[in-house]
Amino acid sequence: MKPASEERSREDFRGWARSILVHHASHAGVPGEVYQTSTIGALLDGVYDGDVTIDELLRHGDFGLGTFNRLDGEMLVLDGVCHHLRGDGSVRLASGDELTPFAAVTRFVPDTRVTITEPCDRRTLTQKIDEMIDSPNLLYAVRVTGTFDTVHTRTVMEQKPPYPPLTQATAGQQEAVVHDTAGTLAGYRTPAYEQGIAVAGYHLHFIDEARRHGGHALDLRMERGTIEISAASELHLSLPRTPQFLGARLSPADIDRQIRQAEGS
Ligand code: ZN
């Protein structure tokens, strides 16, 4: 029989190891900072291959959205877990060595929380969030958890080189309308002056509670739930040095129209 003290120290060690893991997971990223790789302008121009791994991304935050190399589906990061929502309707956990051409993550620390008890559409929901923020000039991570009458999502489809521009690639997107579902919207409210770096206004992705369905949220009707926002005043913009990015045309004259068309915003 082992001495009781040895058993106790073993338990102490296990507790310590667990706390380190939890500590690590909940402290990814810098508070108040959004880390973003590449720009939405690069995505519009067909720069669908990036050089940032999911492991690297998750070192900068536990919450966010994006896409995967070859534009292979939508990304949603929640509680430090990176979900890969693919065009064939499947949802799985992204592996650490997958690459992203565009993503933005932050450490989500809710500053403000509002409970929604009446049904509201996307427009009313975003108006409520507009009322929660201090200023339209900062970045806000937005998390909405609740029950929904309807969520209309799209998922971009894997592309093959030579890559078409995003407005063409999204013409072949998979769309789905899910009724009577519970889940989470995760994304950002971005200042208008950032159009082209990110998507100005609201950019939200959805995943259901069972983590089986989701995508880029085009439209929705929410029954009830909770809105939480996490403000950021630091933007860590990490630009790729890939030949595709170096040669991309990042500020076309009609960038606003292209983003609205591609993102349904
Ligand atoms: Zn999206």
C-alpha cells in the first residue's frame, strides 16, 4: 500500500496540472486585442491560401471567426475551440495544423450583457447591440446565445486554383435555413473605417448547440437569449508574406459593393 502522503501529492499534482491547462486555455491572447490574419480585401481578390495554423491562431484568442485554406468552409472559434463548418454541411473540430487565409480572434471577456425576452429579427438584434456599445469607433466581439425560430446560413465551398474572386466563389455557396434551433452567434461589430481590412458592421457566424450545423449567418429570427459584447481597442493585424498576398490588389474602387455582395452584409 502506498503511503497516504504519496497519494495526496499525486492528487495535488493532478489538480495542479488541470489548473495549468485551464489557466492556459482561458488566457490565450491579450485582453482588449483583436488578432487578425490577412484582410477581407485579400480574400475578395482570391488570396485563399494563408500561412497561419489554427494552433497559432488559438494562441491569440479563444473566440472569433474566419475561413480555411482553399476557402474550405467557415470557421467559428468559441471557448478556445475551433470549429470547421464545411460546405457539405459537416461540422468538425479543426486540427491544429490546418491553415487559415483570413481569421480574427480575441480573448472574449464580456463587458456588457443584455437579456432578450422578445422575438427579434436580425435588424432589431443588431440595433440592440448598437445600443450596448460605447462608441462605433472601437471593435466589439459579439456573442449571442439563445433560441432561434430561423437561422439562414451560408457556407463557402472549397476552391481549386486558379482561384476566382470571392464574389464569384460565393455564388456557389451552400445555403441552409434551420428552424427552431438553439445555438450561438459569434463574430464582430467592426467600425466603418475598417471596411476592406475586415467586414464593416456586423459579421456573425452561427453554430447550433449540438455543434452539428452552422455557417456564416445571413439572416435570423431569434426567440430569446443573451447578448454579450467584449470591447477591443487594439488591432494586431498580421499580414502574410505569401506571393499571392504580395501581388494582390487590395483596394479596388468598388470594395464596399464587393464586400456587401460576398458577405451579405
Ligand atoms: Zn463569414
